[in-house]
Amino acid sequence: MELHGAIKIRILDLCKKNHITINGLAMLSGMSQSTVNSLVDGTSQNPKLLTILRLCLGLNIQIKDFFDSDLFIDLDDE
């Protein structure tokens, strides 16, 4: 799996776990809905770590918790 695909799935999983929508996550993170949508729809294929950090702050988790998933094992580098 490629990194952007793993990030997309992780965001969707965390939203489901926290019972929030993509729009809700955007509001909690202080980002525009279009920014978060671009991560989920694949438009943004190389998100900045700062963007991931903002999502984590919105979810009230640490960045290490975001990447603590089997999704990030054996990633493709393409």
C-alpha cells in the first residue's frame, strides 16, 4: 500500500471510531474541509507532517497514535 492510501484509511477509521464526519474533523482540527477531503479523496498524495499533526490535535491524540496502525507496515515508496 502507498502512504497516501494508508493515511486515507487511517483518517476514515479514526473518524468512524470517534463518531465524527470529515467536516467535523476539519472543524476540530482548524482546517478547511477541502484540505481534509483532499487527504481522503487522494488529491493530496504527499501531505505534510504538520497537516497530520493538526488532525491529531483535533482528534485529541498524539501523532505516534496516528501512525500506530498496521496500515503503516510495509508501505510502498511510490
